[in-house]
Amino acid sequence: MKFIIQRDKLIASVQDVMKAISTRTAIPILTGMKIEAKDHGIKLTGSDSDISIESYIPAESDGMVHVEEIEEGSIVLQARYFPDIVRKLPEKTVEIEADSNLKVTIRSGKAEFNLNGQDAEEYPQLPKLQTDDSFELQTDLLKNLIKQTVFAISTMETRPILTGVNLKLEGKQLKFTATDSHRLASREIPVKEANIEFSSIVVPGKSLNELYKILDDTDEPIEISVTNNQILFRTKHLYFLSRLLDGTYPETSRLIPDQSKTVLYVNTKDLLNTIDRASLLAKEDRNNVVRLTTKDGQTVEITSNSPEVGRATEEISAKSIEGEELKISFSSKYMLDALKAIEYDEVKIEFTGAMRPFIIRPVNNDSILQLILPVRTY
Amino acid sequence: MSNWYPKKGRVIFHIDMNCFYASVGMAYNPKLKGKPLAIAGNPEERKGIVVTSSYEAREKGVKTTMPVWQARKLCPSLIIMHPNFDRYRTASAEMFKMLTDITPIIQPVSIDEGYIDITECKHLGNPIEIAQNLQNRILKELDLPCSIGIAPNKFLAKMASDMKKPLGMTVLRKRDLPYKLWPLPIEKMYGVGKKTAEKLQAIDITTIGKLAHANVYQLRQILGINGERLKNRANGIDHRIVDPEAVNEFKSIGSSQTLPEDTTNEADIRQLLHLLAENVERRLKRKQAAGRNVQIMIKYYDHKTITRSRKLPYYIDKKADILMIAKELFIQHWNSEPIRLLGITVQEVEEKQYIAQQLDIFTYEKEAEKEKLYNVIDRLSQKYGKNPFKQMHGTNIDDQPHTSFQKDFLNDYKQ
């Protein structure tokens, strides 16, 4: 195997593939990165058996040559050293050559590295998915869906199913839902063409976080295919396969209150900044509690109080407040996460009482929903 | 009169009840006075040990933590009594109430000892008079002897109260150190345990005086930061204040118990875990507190002891929750060898008024049911000040805690 490749292309691909490689894995060869050279381009593969990523660098695209002098072949390289070497090489191009004894030579300018490789035959075959059952989405829209929901997953292993994001595709509506049981985030978007439906698959939050980092902000399509235990995301040059979580995702739609007693309309940024300030005195080990009190038809008071530190109070004028008076305590962290995920200037917050979940949505837009459970103070 | 008080600095008493449990027993039954008496937990059971004893018993060699059979051997005429915690609680509360008549600056340390700061008590007389009056009053009204240490700080006061027992009164000023404190063997120093004493003796620090003049660097090497602190104490330096709030800073609440015999019987073990969790729940309830770390202790037949704990993302105070975590830890860590003693401790304990409970989407309905009630309380609180209702915490006469018993009492005198 041999090829000469543009170093920046190689760096980008290596970085993407590294997202799937773990130093702790049951199968030793998975600590390595597989490199395959074909006439038409180079393919890099990494996997920790939960996530597998393939990144493809075409020999030529849009009239630009990325890879030259290709002699077909494949090798597995130690992922612990390879990325740093590539990153620090001196020249714009890198030559990689593997001989029949699995010795790999990496050259760039006058720098030369000799590494021991492993036989690519020993690298496990990645499962190939049927691509019949698939649908397409704009890549940037998918990134948005991930960003607006994945932060709400649980980090606790006590309920493993909640460490994932629930995906639903029904009636050409795609919905992402995540909850750690203290707050819930969901986002829904229409999908143009879908020849599949699924109601309850759960993708590990870790997979979506990695996918988010790898994907570019582009309106180019991404193809999503689902089987009963895996999900595949595929763009022109990327193949991202993740295991699904076993188990049934709890039914969340019935948990969302459909009526409210107090409705607050407020500028998103104003509220976000006020809560951010108040949270300076809200202590993490005490749930970051801030308190919201409606004062009159226009004013809301945000306070925080730590017995040993002190107290913060700030009033904020709302666009309007409808319904009953309210005094409610909640985690400032959850509130900030939720407000940041809503990318609209105005929000509507619907409360149904101090001990019940409340809902944050953009005004006149039901596709984004953030739900937070309050904190009960004794 | 006021020249008894230093111009700068403080006057601190350490009050130490003499043989408290035994003395209370004698106060209730004067016939026991002058006789060798021991208070022992579960005298009829195998693990019964002497909790405390009268001076008459001590003369015969009876010591605290000694097994009952051994004490009986040393002192055949020994009278053994069950502890009566309600009596101790009452006596302790009465004693602390007398202290509040002198000053509000009181720091109870356990059921039978505490510090008071009388720097601002000139109107009551000089320190010796105040101490004498206090000692007389406790003896006359409660029939209980105590020793009082009078010193410019807590450490010296503590050392002083220990110098003369029973009914002692010792003044320990800094200028007295060379002849009163320094000749004492190092293991007599408060804050020096068996391990520390061994380490100090190994470098020829055998008296408190030698510690006072020891090399700080050397001390720091063998004892860390504590080495320097001990040296300061030996030189009569202790800046800790008498802090009435210190009592409230409980960090953990636990319960442990020895099994009647070493066992691998899971039914017995399960039963004990239930009992321990129940004890812990009761203590948490009494303090209106909850914790978010559960620790279990397993002591095996060969005295090998392990502790294992788990931190939780939320606070718990219910028996069921405590028991669940304790059982999980137990199953995970028990090596199947016979067990002698089990303990459950809830750590990272906070008073509920400082805890905010994050509600859960799958369970909030239960809490929400009480919402109306909370609203009413809230409104009434605003109207009438602090929560006019207190949750009924079942006060139980049989409420006799065991291990952290001594600490449980510290607040009682305020009620």
C-alpha cells in the first residue's frame, strides 16, 4: 500500500475517525485506525464497537487532486501515535507506505517515521446496513435537532435508557426527545420523503454528541437509516454507525401538561441574562436554585439565596403575564440550558403550579419544547 | 475583681461531668454511692462492654470498653446497670441549662462535657467564684460531680479539667505550662491518640514539654499539618472560639450494632440492616435533615473492617431509600465471611431547610398532591412569621439511640 495525500485533508479525516476510537476496548485491534487505499480514494475507519466511523477522502473532487500515486492496499495503525504525527509533519503532503511485513513509513519533507502496523485482515468487518429504509435531512437541521435536545439526556447510569435521545418518525414528522427526568427537551421537524416509520428508537447521547462535532454546518443532505439495533448517518464522505440503546423509552407525551395556570411572555435574552446573574449566588451542590415570583401584570422577580454567601434579587419586565400569581423555584442551570436551546427572541413560559412541570416554547412555535421540573424547597 | 480577667484574650471553662452515666445512676439511687458501679451495654449478651464506671470500680482496674466478664473478674462486687438514656438526657439538659444562666456562649461537645466563654461575665464575679458556684450548683441541684478547667483557650481548659477529678477545679494559665502541662506524658495530651503517640515516642517526644520544643519540620514530616497544630497546643496556643453553632454542623448520622454472634446467616443480616436503617431514619427525622451519601461498615469475625459508600445525586431521609442503597453496597462488598458488626451511616447530611429537592418528571405527582397544603402554610407563614406548623415528627419515648447517642443530645438543652 502506498499513497501521497494532502496533509490538511488527512488531518480532518483522522480527527473525525478518532471520535470513535477508544483506548479502552475489549477488542485490542480497535485501538487502531484502519487505512484502506483504493484507486478512487482513501478510507479511514475507527470503531469502539458502539460507534463506528468511516471517513473517505476521494482521490479527486471538484477538479482538485487530494491523493496521488495510489498503490492499493490496507493497514491498521496505532491510533495513539498516528494523529499527532500527521498533525506535526512539516510539509503540505504526506507519503504513507506499508510493506508486506506490516512496516509503515510516513514521510513528509525530510521527516520520516517508521511504525509497526497490524494486518487489516484482522480488523473486524463493520456491519453493512440495508439502505432501503432511509430518509434524508439537511445536515444543519440535524445538527440543530441534536443541539436542542441532547443536553437534556441523563448522565447517570441508573436509568440507562435516559442516557439516549428518543427518535420518532411518524407521519413525516421527525421528533427528538431527551430527558434526565428533571427536565425534558424535544424538537420536531417535518421530513420530506420517508419510506420508513419508527416510534421509539433510542440513540446514545454520546453518539449524537460525536456526530454533532463531526458534521459540517451545511445544507447538504444526510441520509439516515435505521435497523432494530443500529442507526446509520451517511453523507457523501462520511459513514457514521451507532448502536441503539436497548429498552423502552418512557412515554413522555402524557407527561407534558396541556393546560396552564400562569403564562409568562418574556424576552429570551433578558430572562437568560437575569437568571445567569442570579445563579452566581446559587450553589451547585444545592441544585442551583433560583426563585421566580410574579409581582404584577408586568414584572417578574428573580432571586437566589445561599445562607452562607448572600442574596441576589433582580426584577425583569415581561411582555405580559396572564393568569394566577406564582412563586416557583427551579434549577438555574436547567433554565439556562433550555433558554439557550430556544433560538427565538421571545419565549412563552406556561406554569401549572409551583410543584408541577412548566413548559418553555418560542412564541407561536410549537416545534420546540423545553420542560423543567421545579425544585421543592422545604 | 476584674484583674482576674486578662486585658486581652479570653477566659474559657471546660466542664466535664465525672463518670457521668454512673453518677446519674447514683443520683437516682443514692444507695449505690460509694460502691463499685459499671454501666454496660447488653450485660447479658456476649458483647456487653463497660460504657463507664464509678471511681470505686476504676480503683479495681475496671476500664471503659472492657468486656463485662473481665470487669467482674477484677471486681467481684461490681454492680452492673443497664444504661438509661432518658435519665442521662434529662440530667444533661439540666446541666446545660445551668450553663445558659451564666452565658449564651456555650459549645456542647457531648452529653457530659462542654465549653463556655465567660470573658464577658465580670458582673458575676471572678472566674474562680463563677466556677465554684457552678460546680456547687450542679452538685447540689443535680447531685452530680463535675470538674472544671479554667484557661485562656479551649485546649488548655480541656487539659485543666482533666487534671483533678472528681470535683476538681484547675486554673491553667500560660505561665503554668512548664510545671503543670509539660511534665505530662505525651499520650495524656488531648488530640494525641494511640497512633500519634506511638509516632511521637518513636522520635523521643515522650512528654508534652518535649512536643512544645520539637522541630516543626520534623513534626510536619511525621504528622503533616496536624504536627504543627499539636506543637502550638503544647505551647498553649489555640485560637478556636467557643462556637454555639458547632453543634449544628453534623455531617453524618449513623448507627451500628454488634450481632449476638458472628454470622453468615442472611436473614439475621437482613434483619439487622433493617434495624440500622430505621435508627438512621429516626435520627435524621429528629434533626429534620437528609443526606446524600450512604456508607456501610462491615466488621468481620477477625476484626477486619471495611467501609464502603455511595454518593447519590439527591438527598434521602427515608428508611426504604437508606436500606436499598445499604443493601446494594452490602451485596456488592460482603466477602461471605462471618460478620461481627454492621453499621449504616448517612453522610453529607444537611438540614432540610437548606435542601432543595429537585422534582422528578416520573414521580412529581406525589409531591404535587401536597401542594395545596404547602400553599396554605406559605400564606400563614407570611402572615404569622416562621412556619406555624411543624411536620409531626413522631416523638417516641422508647427512642433510645445507640452509637451517636451522645451527639444526639447536644441540642436538647435549648428546648
